[in-house]
Amino acid sequence: MKKSAQQYKTNYKYGRPVLEGSGKNGTYNSLAVDCPFVFWHNGSYRMLHVGFDGKGYQTALSESKDLLHWSEGIVLFPREEGDGWDKVGIAGLWLLKENDLRQKPVLKKINNKYWMIYHSYPNEGYESGSAQIGLAWTEDENLLKWNRFDTPILSYKDGGAWEQGGLYKGCLIEEKGTYYLFYNAKQRDISPWHEQIGMAVSEDMLQWRRFEQNPIIKNTAGNWDCMFAADPYIVKDGDGWVMFYYGYDGSVAVNGVAFSKDLIHWEKWNEPILKNGTYGDIDCYYAHKPSVIMENDTIYHFYCAVRESRSEDNSANIATVSDQPSEYRCITVASNKPFGKM
């Protein structure tokens, strides 16, 4: 019997940003922030996220004591650092961590190092060109100084037809000595395209074998994920696995879940667990790209919220660039409990 998604619904929305674009020229997040990844490290919560400045993504790290108020992000990989395949900008979206949803999401060390999955686009602009996935590591307990491998660990160049347009967010899981890399990809780099989720496995995080039955999460025709099924965020809950991901139907984006017993075979829940808001809400366009944790039986469902741009937005202070999205994009949070009673 399929596990129920009811327990993962977060119907109470904070309704305002926890992180947003700065509106200041020269900052990593002058136009927008995106793609939260929340974890616990050295006595506080941290959020890995990306900012967009018109040229591309850059990765930053923020800190919080209460999960609602976050410090200004510290950039981890300055643009043009080096001259390799990822010099335009790095989107670091996942750190290897413990898997249990009901425990603090502390980082997991392998060979005395912390590990990050990221992706990078080849050209300047908003997600311009076909991205590839890379791997970075650090021994720095402050998580500020990282080392990157010279070449991608996963590329569209040797992938299937469904991923020839480039690879997006990676989700790295270690279970019983095996590494599982989940990622979403698109079949072409010309709009309109479809995004779906695939998987690869490894024994050392360097050499990866794609699952022969990829993609493991496919688009469902006529449903809320008919165009995109993307950005997997996977945790263990009890004796099974839960994948939070977002779906896009060509109009709005919302978050849903899928379930698995073995990390290989997945069954999607047929309805979203977090929907977009109504006109005027910060997530009236999109409520997507989930990062989900639990604290004292309370679910904190972080996500990227998108609405129309307005003159009062911080990003309105930035001169328009040709590929600047005509939208307001921030990070916010929803919960299974009212925020006023937490």
C-alpha cells in the first residue's frame, strides 16, 4: 500500500521572505535568491543557497538560531575563481548529511571531509547553456574554504536522450556504503523542454553508474508535474524513503512527494503537498524547490517563492539586464503548525 502524504503537508505559510535579493549592485544576490538547503552545523542552523546577479548563480551560506531569521549570506565560490568548466558560477545545492528526517540534519563526514554537490552553467546569464554536476570537499569546520575537482562527476555529454539539455540540482545520499546521486535534467536546451529526475550510484563519489531505467521520476501527462518533475530532496522516515520534489505544468509550480523502500523504485503521490498561493501572495506563481526538516515534531518546509515583480522590490533598484526574470524570487518557509504558536 502506498504511504500517505498527509503527514508531510505544510498548510501554514510564513507569508514573507526569510531570505531575498539585496537590490545592491555588486552583490551575489542583487536580483534574487533561490534553492534553499537547510542543515545543522556546530550549534546552529545553516542555509546553503544561491543568489542571482544577472550574470549567473553564486553559492552562499547563511546562519540562523530560530529558522526564521537568517544572516546575510557569505559567498563560498567567488565568480571567475579559477579558469575551469565552472568559473562562470557555482550553484551548490546539497551537502552530504545524515538521512533521518526526524533527527537534526547534521553533516556527514567521509574520509574526514565534508562533501558538496553543485552544478554550473557554461555561459553568463540566467541558467545559460547546458549545466554539469561537480563535487567539492572541505576540512574547514566553518565550511568557508572548499576544494573542487577539476572535471564534472556527471555530465549530459554521456547521458541519455532525456538529459541532453543539461543537469540540474543534485541530491547526494550515502546508505550502507553506497552513494546515490539523484538529479534532474532536461532533454534539450531550447524552450519548451521537459525536466525529469534520474539517479546514479557509486562506491567512491567519483565514478558513477547511471540507473538503466532512468528517469526514475517521470512527467505525468495532464498532471501538475507534466512539464517538470525536478529538484529532488530525499530523507529517510521510518523504514522508507521520502522524496520531496517540485512539479510544473507550464503555468504554476508546486511541491509534491514520492515514496520508496529501496531508493531505486519510487511511487509518486498524485497530489501536491504544498501549493502556490493566490494573487498577491509571495508564492502566487511558484511554490517550489523544497528543503524539509523537522524540529521538535514541527515540519519546516523551506522553498523558493515567486510572484510578479513590483516597484517596491529590492531588485527594482537594479538596472534591467536582457535576461533578468520579470519576477520576484525569494526563499520562504511553510509548516504543519501555525507560526504564531511555535
